[in-house]
Amino acid sequence: MKETVTTAVMRRMDEQEIKKGTPAGTLMKRAGQAVVSAYGFNGKTAIVCGTGNNAGDGYVIASEIYDGTRECVLFLLEEKFSNDGKFYFDVCKKKNIPIKFFTEETDLSVYDTVVDCIFGTGYRGNPEGKYALAIEKINSSGAYVISVDINSGLNGDNGLGSLFVISDLTVSIGAYKTGHFLGKAKDAIKKLINADIGIPITEKPCYLVEEADFKEIVLPRKNYSHKGTYGTVAIIGGCEKYQGAVKLADSALSALRAGCGISRLIISESVIPYIAPYVKESTIFPIRGKRGEMKFRKREWEKALSNVSATVIGPGWGRSKNKRKILEYVIKSSETPVVIDADALNALSEDIGILRYKKAQIILTPHLGEMSRLTGKSITEISGNPIETAKEFAAERGVIVLLKGSSTIVTDGEDTYIVNRGCAGMATGGSGDVLSGIIGGVLGESSNRENILLSVAYATFINGFAGELAQKEKTDIAMLSSDTVTKIPDAVIYIRKKQESDCI
């Protein structure tokens, strides 16, 4: 796992290191030197600087690479400096490094490399005027672009921004920031590395999960086993208005692909003709009802959910009073993990209080709109502070929250994982149903419930990576959610092979 922190935590860590006796100027020099070590800097280099310590890093970079054989030019947006930045700026002047002011006439296309030192991780706002012009010129330069610490214009906590530098390489300083992975970061950063400059992480971080973290989950199975060994996952969904036949089938198949032994579709008897043609490997448990509407009869539901090791509820389910009763029953009676998704999340948002009656671990899988309904906060407010929003809700309600996005946040309120696998091709109907099925399939096996939070992160990782593999074949335009299902085996194979190679 990679440790990642918020900008506020990074700032406090920086201050602590300075109080311990490491001068701020020394940390700045280490940062600039780390960037130089990360890249060769051959040819002509332009370093575009703002006014703060991020600009100071740029002055250090210039002083390090300017040796008479490599051409380097500093472009200033303003003649304004931080205290430590001014020291290294004066070093550049003594070395006679060319210094120019950035104007509308500045042409960055003549440089091989452009270094972005405009804004640091603490920047909040929308670039305007000469700053917006500089970012636009960097992006259109055709040069190899390096951003120092974070791409100028991106928020260091949530990865959002209206206008930002698009880099070939971003060198994070000290520790990865959450904004390197969330929001629009994937669209901004092609390659990301971190430079350790001697600032220890002193507060609890979030964790970016990696393949090596799932070693225990993908261990080979024993031959002396059977389908019952790996659990039965119940998937509750479907309605007449929105049968979601293919989605339900994909969700059920995803559960099997992810590792459960039996996938049981619980649907209204009246929609069986629509769904049965798409279901091959899963079993169907019909619930009495009319026009796709499930009835709530306790004895019938007791039978439907007997001997299940995990439950997924909500795909293609629609809304009704009966469904609220069913959801409440599932929450109150289930003694194994319950994944609440889609329409079941909407039903839950009408009465969050029923979560206090839960007997087992509940996993909620909202996108921003669903999270807004659950919390009462606006989408803008949530996207501006997604980690804290998810953590607070998870801690308050005693659940695991999986907040979907370009990168996904998985938290129980205490520990937080970031999963940055996935791709643009997954922005299509049914992708959430596939994810819920995978989570159910993973949790259906009892051994994966020893660390449910990590198992949910693994399921999310597998889902995202399978999507990436599917996109390579189908493209981001033509890809369907069912394509992700077909690549689940390849994703598992990849993680297993990764474990083997790491052991060599």
C-alpha cells in the first residue's frame, strides 16, 4: 500500500520537521534535487514559476541543471517570492541563469521540457489572467511536461479543477496527496512518482491499494472442496418497469466469477420470463408478486435467504413500499454481509435509521448522487471533500462506504483505502451492478470476511482492472458493462502472477 495524505496533514508534517531542526530551505533544496534525479533534463528546459514555495522548488531545479551545457530559462509570472524561494532565486541570478517574465508572446513550443512550478498543493480556486494563460501555453507546448508536487490548478485534496496542467510526469514531494488520485487527476497525470525528502508521516494516512495487498485473497484453493465451500450469494433485484434482465444476470455472473460457489437470483415470479433467458450458471428463487412487484411475506423471505453467506440488494429493483419493507427485513435479519446498491440505496435514504438494527456488516456503494441523498449534502459539497464525507458517514452509521468515482474511496470510518483502477469505458449502464456482484462474490467466501474492508477494496480493484482490460479490446466508446465481466478471470490471473513475480 502507498500512504497518501491530505494537504493539511502534509503541511503539519512539514512544520513538525522544521521545528525538529531541518530548515525549510533545506527541504526546498531536497525537493528540487529530487525532481532533477527523477528526470534526465536533456535539451532546452523552461521552468514556469509562480510566487510561493512551489516556485522555490523551480529555482532549485534551475540551479541544479544549469551547468553551461544544458539550456535552462526561468519564466516568472510575478516578481514575488517566499523567503526561501528568494534565496534560491538569488542563486540562479548569481549563476546567470536566463530569467524572463511570462507574457502573451512567450513561446514554450521551442523547449524540450517544461517544468510546472506555478501553484502548490494548497492552491484553491480557478486560474485566471496570466496564470490561466501560462497553464494553457504549457498544455499546448508539445514539450515533455513535469509538474512539481501537483499539477497547477488541481486541488491537492480532491483532484478537482476547472483548468489545470496536463503533465507527462508529476513528482509528488514528501508524500502522495489524496488529490493525486481523486477527481480529475487521472486526466491530468500520465505518470506519478513520489520523492521522499525526509519528512516522516506522523498522522494516520489513507492507503492506495496495490496488487501485493491481496495476496491472501487469491491463494490457490484446495482440491478437497465443493461449491458449498465458497458460499451462496443472494442477489435481490428486478422489477416490471425496469426488469434489468441483463444487468441482473451480469451481477449474478460477476459474483460467480469473483469466487462464490452459488449465485442465487431472488426476483419476482412475474419477471422470470424476462430474466431466465440470460441466466445460465445462477439459480433463481421466485418471490410471489404481481407486475414485477415483490410481495413481502416473512416466511417466503426466510426461505429465500436461508443459508446465504452474503446478500446483494438493489440492482434494477425500482421503488415501492414493499421494497422498503424487504430492505428493512434484510438489514434486521441478515447475519452475513449485505451489499446495498442502486435502488436499495434510494430506499435506505428514506429511513437511514434502520441501519441501527443491523446484525452484520453493511456495505453501501453510492455514487455522488446517491451519497447526496444519503447524507443530505449537495453533490458539490461531497465532491469537494469526498474522503471526509465518506469517513464521517461510515463512522456515524457503523457501515462500510464505497464511494464511487474516477478513483473509489472505501472506508469504515477508521481506515480508508483508495482504489485508482478503472477507466472511462466503465461509464456505462450496468457497471455498478457488476461491481456489486463482485463484492458479493468475494464476501461470500467466509475466509474473506476476516478483513471485510480490505476484501471490499480487493473487489473494487478487480472490477476496475477488469474494466481496463476490457477497454483495451473494446475501446472507451464501444465498451459495455458485460465486457468487464468477461475480464474478471484475467484480472485475477494478473494479481496471482504479480504475487509470484514479487516472490522471486
